Amino acid sequence: MSPTSLPPLKKSGHATHCKRCLSGLPSSQVDLDPTKMALSFYCLGFLDLSGELEAKSKDWEREHWRDWIWTQQTRGPYGTGFRPSSYMTATKYATEEYSDYNTPHIIMTYTALLSLSILRDNFSRLDRKGLLEFLRSCQNSDGSFSSEPLGGDSDLRTTFSAFSISSMLDDWSGMDVSSALRFISSCRTYEGGYGQSPSGEALGGTTYCALASLQLSKQLESLSAQDRQKTVRWLVQNQASNGGFRGRTNKDADACYCFWCGASLHVLDAGDLVDEAAMSSFIASCQFKYGGIAKTPGEHPDPYHTYLALAAVALLPPNPSGGASWEICPLDPLLNATHQTSSWARAHIPTPKVDGDHAL
């Protein structure tokens, strides 16, 4: 498909798909309930990126979504964070301390903060001191972060979440930064990408997590010019002949990796190396006729791929050949949110200043 034949981006239909998923999921997807907070972020994130949030929702709905997110903030002996959902609780409100079987989750905490920023919450209910304590409880002896204080996944995804939370708080006292940076370095592979954990295969998503974490902590300059070049080369080689990006060497292209690999190149100031027309064409081919974007052409859509595909488009310069439908709100590639939402988070999540100081 040539750039001049790029079909419309069906933003309204995709936004309807995401709004529908915010209201409820079919029984076939009940297994997603433990990740409902992240799912909500992908839905809200798409509505934000596409500029459809206010058009597709009413004031009372946005207030309801804010209240639901705040009911997942829970406190306990390991600090304060956000749960994935209320699926492990007897009540929907987090009024009691969590148990060892229902602790907050670090990735869900990251997505909760961004979702509340999308909804322009003032964060008056945020337990900032408890959140820092939660981060400390999740860091392991090797510098990585577990998804929960008592264990769970421990890899670059959770480590990136900790870096993002610290950056949004504008407070890095919740982690041992040097130890975390050493863990990130240990995940680097011979190809130039980063694995999920040491000795793992290089993946597009975890490469993004590593590079964004380095940039958020202002340590990206620690990469040598040779290492940068190797990483850029690996990322560029992962753009397939159909325009999409692979997540791993010699795998099929997937719409979500258009963001993970594309954003990684932008973090490295090499976004101009993306074949923009080919990638846009691939994403267009992944659109589902009833709304939503799938991982590959012909598959069923889901909010995860719908959001990340649009986020990849948001990193590209305006595409005149695609028409007005391809005009998307600009994206902050570090926090993975629109620039307006990112600015709101950085303005409202840190501890409010009192007499010129940060009061904890």
C-alpha cells in the first residue's frame, strides 16, 4: 500500500470499542479481571490520545471511573499502592488494611496514577508517603522490583514502573537508584536489546522499559556511543517487510511492538529511522471493522493493542496522506501518555509545596 492510499484511521469506532470495554467484558475474557486497572488505562489512554474522552463519556462517568480507581488504593504494613481490582476482596472499598494475599501491585499503581491524570484528578487522596514505602518494600537485593512486596514478577517491566512512579512523584527516595541501574545493565544482551531479566532474550517491550528508565533517571548518557548504535541497529532491524515491528528477532510483526520499538528509537533520538509510511500502513491493516485494533491483520481487537498502536502513531510527525483522521495528540514516550496528561501528572502527583519546601 502506498502512502497516498493510506485508509482512514477509524478513531471513533476504536474509541467506542474502548468505552465498551470500560463498561464490561464478555465472559470469555474473565481472566483479565486480575489486570483490570491496566485494562482501564489502555481504554482511557486511547480516549485521551484520540481526543475522544469528553465526546465519548459524560461527567458522571468520568467521576465514577475516578472513584473506582481510588477505591483500589489500599494501605498496609508494606506501604500504600493500588490493587489490580477488587477481585480478591469481600467489599469493593479498601477501608481495611490489605492482607499478605491482597497487596498492591506496582504495575497497577503506575497505570492508576496515569489513569487519574487522564481524568484530571487533583490527587488530594494520594498517600505519597505510603507510596514511597511501598516502592522500598518492592525492591530486591539485586536492584530489581517485584510486582508485590512479598514477591511476584521481578523484571524490567516492574522496574520501569518504579522509575515512572518515582519520576511522577519527583521523589527518588523510595528506591536505591544505583542498584536499580545495575540491574538494568545486567539485562542487556549481545544483540543490543534488553531481556526481561538477566540472561533473557532481547524483547522490544523490555528494551523500551530499560531505555525509558535510564532517561527518566537522567542516566541514558551512561550508554556508550557503541552501545547506542548497537541498540538502534537491533530496533531498526525489527521492522518487518510489512511495516510492523517484531518483538523478538525473527518473529512475526505485532501492532504493540510498533510502540515498544518505535518509542525506544525516539528515546534514543533515532525516531527518524522508522519507516513511518510502512508502519502506518501496517497499523491501518490491523483495524477491526467494528472498532478496535488487533495485534495482526485478521485477528480480534483488544484495548492493549488498540492503545499501543495509536501510541505508536502519536510518535510520528503529521501524515498528510492519511488525512485528518490520522491527527493524534502528541505523546510523551517516557511515561507513555499524552504530553498534556504527562504535564498534569508531574504538576499534581508530587507533594504540594509548602513555604517553598516539599512536605512529607
